[in-house]
Amino acid sequence: MQDTSKQYDAVIDTCKSLFEKKMSDYGSAWRILRLPSLTDQIFIKAQRIRSLQQNDVRKVDEGQESEFIGIINYCIMALIQLEKGVVEQPDMSTTEATKLYVEKAAVTKQLMEDKNHDYGEAWRDMRVSSLTDLILQKLLRVKQIEDNKGKTLVSEGIDANYQDMINYAIFAMIHLNNEKV
């Protein structure tokens, strides 16, 4: 489990670094995005990953890694939006956004550690393509919950689905990083 924790942190550090750089470039323009818009951005990233996994020909020179990073960052933005609400104008400094990013990542890591304990790191025996499919399934669930105005009868809420997507994307990144070694 210790390896997993270090690997997890390394992926989050990579994602957070890009998030901070984009905050410097664009500010907190993402704060105007409603949850369905963020969900759709994540969906686009997941669909592209699936396409990359299925097709031999690539027309854009970016691999799966950058798309998984995008999924992680958009999911964290969505978790921030769930807590803070949508605004009409960018309203957050890089420092404040990064603090919230770190908080959401820490809560999501704790969830991973709890589940990882109970499931015995089963994700290590999964394929990256299966993790991609699970992300797509979670996205379809989130879209349905959004269509139901956030109401569920017996299922976990939108936040838990975003957290699961983060964790699946991090697991995929760990697999992809291990393939490079």
C-alpha cells in the first residue's frame, strides 16, 4: 500500500502542477462552468482515451496521459464547484484554488486508501482500458443524476462518482507510468 500512496501522490503532484500553471495562464475562468459542462469536458477526455485505445491511427500528437490528467483536474474542479457553487465571473486566486485542490485531492486519496484496503489493490490486475470504461460508466451515471436534478433513491451522489473517476484515472496513470519503466 505504501507504494500506492507514493505513486498516487506523484500523479497528483503532476496534475496539480498543470492546474497551477493553467490558473496562472487563465485565472479561475473555470469557476463559471456548471456541473453538466464539467461533466461533458470529462466525457470528451474519456471518449478520446477510449478512441486512442481502440484506433491505431492518431491525428493529434497527445497520448492517454494528458487526457487522464485532464479528467483528474476537471473532476477536482467539479468537486470544488459542488462545494462553492457556480459564479458569474472568475473569483478565485491561484492560492485559494490550489488550497481547495489539495483539500479535494486529500479527501479523494483517503477514499482510495479505504477502498484499496477493502479491495486488496484489485485495480493493479485491471487493464487501463477497463479503468477507462469504468470512468465512462461513472460519467453516464453522473449525467443521469444531473438529469434527475441531483436526486438519487439509493445510489451515491455526484461527488462520490467524481471521486471514483479521479481514483480510476490515477490508477490508469500509475499503470501507464509502470509501462514506461
